[in-house]
Amino acid sequence: MGQATEDVTWASIRSGAHWSPTRAQWVIAELKRSGLSAKRFAAKYKVGLKRIYYWRARLEAQGSPTQGPHRLIEVRLPEPKAQRMSPSTAAPPRIEIELLSGRRLSVVESVDLERLGKLVALLEGR
């Protein structure tokens, strides 16, 4: 069976109904992305300030992600050791990345990072 996804919209957030952890994570991620203070964010988007404070504290205490579901991090790899193969037969060094969806992406080490970021966003459906 497929996993049901929750539809998170501003209308569902403002409805006054109970926030699920999914809705709360979405709101807190939006708050962080906005760069606004919690007070200004609450006023701008017409959501309860106390509810924001409650969920932010709860999610941080649980170690839940509040940056949104996807993010890229920089990884620095050690310099590869000299390969014993001749340059004509040696395969270029590769990096394997496991995406949040479980998919694996294998790219040459010299990949253009901007293009890689766009590809990852596309594969993750962002």
C-alpha cells in the first residue's frame, strides 16, 4: 500500500483545526525560510503565535527536521590516492549519493555542483 500524504495549505493551517506534526513542520520551515521573527510571521500569515512557539519547541525537542524536507549539504572528500591503472584504462573517480527518496545517484567526482543540485531537486520532486 502507498503511504498517504497530507495536503498542507495555508487554508488548512488557518482553519483553527489541530495541527499535525506534518503541518507544524511545514509552518516552522516556512517561518525559517521567511527570515521573519515569529511574531511578524504570525501576523503576516494569520496564524497563532503561541501555536508557533509550541510546535517549534516540540519539534526541536523531538529532533524533528524544521528546515523542510530537503536540503543539500556540502561534502568534502579526501584527495584520491594515485591509481595503479594506466590513465587510458582508469575510470574517473565517482561519488554516490543516496537521495531522501532512497534512490541512488552516481556521478563523476568532477560534476558541476550547480547542475547536480538542479538534478537532485528534479529527482526529489522540488
